[in-house]
Amino acid sequence: MKTPASARDVLTPDALEMLQRVADSGSFAAAARAGGVVPSAVTYRVRQIEDALDVLLFDRSSRQARLTEAGKELIREGGRLLDEIDAVANRVRRVATGWEPQFTIAVDSIVNHTTVLELCEAFFALEPPTHLRIRAETLSGTLDALISGLADLSLGVVAETAATAGLQMRPLGTQHFVFAVAPHHPLAKAPEPLSDQLIRQHRLVAAADSVQRGHGISIGLLGGQDVFTVTTMHAKLEAQLRGLGCGFLPEGLAQPYIETGRLVAKQVERALHQVHASYAWRKTAASARGRALQWWLEQLEHDHTRNALMATRNRRAD
């Protein structure tokens, strides 16, 4: 006994195109003429597909071959699959020219994400076959994503954590931080400069280190201080705007809110806080680098690009 054909056997690109011809012409005979075959061959293949799917694709009760609802769905999805096959073929041809199939960038929360998206827009304008992915990371997690192979390029690596073999690193810039609280926070009206002893009495908002293993690092935390930990720098900003705690924020990120009175900058006794950031990638010969990595490294060679990435000032303070 012959085993019935499976859906994978019968739903070939050629078969999907044949079904589209039948649907367009409304006739098995017309579809056969367009395909250069006899009508019985078209009828046989349609029945093969219907048997494999256990559905009726065409209503044969009238002189015209009219699609059933199931047939309409197959035509819609079949067209999408044919487009995807063409797209895959195009990507494969272009990957053969040196483009990476996928390129992942780990972006630290101190980096200006608007600038990152502007760079992504310029990258996509090249119409590369590369699938681009952005990972949001914080502190040592930004470097760890690169070391562990989860990223191909890291932006905003904290330089103090970055002495790692097998990586290449370049300075991205210095991020200055400001100690800020909401106007209704108890420290807003406290005399300056604020001492560590006074700050320790109030909850600190901290952006969690996104490192997947190890203990990570923390910035601005005092021993014995209550801590409210959030996932990103922007979540930290939101928490401080709500008065849920105090802490250091990137100056550019905080400044619009300071100007509008939604945050109050406070002088502190300790030294002003700043972070020296870098960008990093795995060490490879220039000739062996994929074209996506080459493009991003070329952008990062420009001072204005690095400055924009480290200018975390929001475009507006809502």
C-alpha cells in the first residue's frame, strides 16, 4: 500500500506557484496552459496537496475553480514563504561577500541609546544581509557579554574592569555623574555638601550589574546603606524622579530634569564620580573581520560618534 505524501513532500515552491496560477485564472485548464502542462497534471497535483493537508482547497461546484477559506489561507501563507525563500537566497549570496549572518552589540546603560538607534538606521540603509541585535547591559555585564560570546561588540565597557586577554579595546569617553534627588526627597533641602554619613541614612537606587556569573560591581554604594536595585539606568532615573531613593546619575541623563526642577543636584563631600568607558571587540586580524564589524568600528573612529554615544542627555524631559 502506497504511503500518502506528506505536506512537506507536496508543498514545494513549484506547487505553491501552480496553486497561485489556478487561483488567478479561476481555471485548472488555464493554469495548465500557463504552466506548460496538461490539465490532468494540475488536477492531480492539487488533489495530492488536498490529500496531504486533508482539506479542500478549491470549490468545484461551479465552472470556476474558486478558493475555499482554507485555500485562501494557503495562498496567503504560500506567497509569504516564496518571498522568504527569495530573501534567504539573497542573504546567502550577500553573506558570501563577507557579511556576518548575525551581529550582536552589547550596549551599556550609560550609552546614549538614541545615538545607537541612529547608527542602526545608517547600518540598515546599506541593506546588509546581517541580522542586527542589541543587548541592554549594565556595568561588568557589558564586557561579560563579549567574553562569553553573546556579543560581537560592546559599547560602554567600564575601563577599570576591562583588562582581558583576547580583546581589543578603544576609549569611548568619560561619563560624569551627578548626585541627584527628587524635590520632595529629604536630602533635597539638606545643607551641602552632603556627607557620606548623612547619605547612608537614605535609600540608594542602584542599577543592577547585568553580569551573568560572578558578583559584578556596584558604584556609589556605602556600607550599611539600604539599596533599591533596578535593572537599567533609565529605571534608576525613574525611581529617583519618584523620590524612591537617591544616587548618582549620568550628568547628561539627569541635566534636563534638573533644569526643569524635577531633580535637584546636590554637592557631596566625596570626590566627583566619573566613569571611563571603552568599546571592545574580540581580537582578530583586520582582514578576517566581517563587514558588519568593520562598519561599526569605522563609525567609532569618529570623535563626533563617540561623543554622541557618551552624551546621555535626553532629547526632552517629559
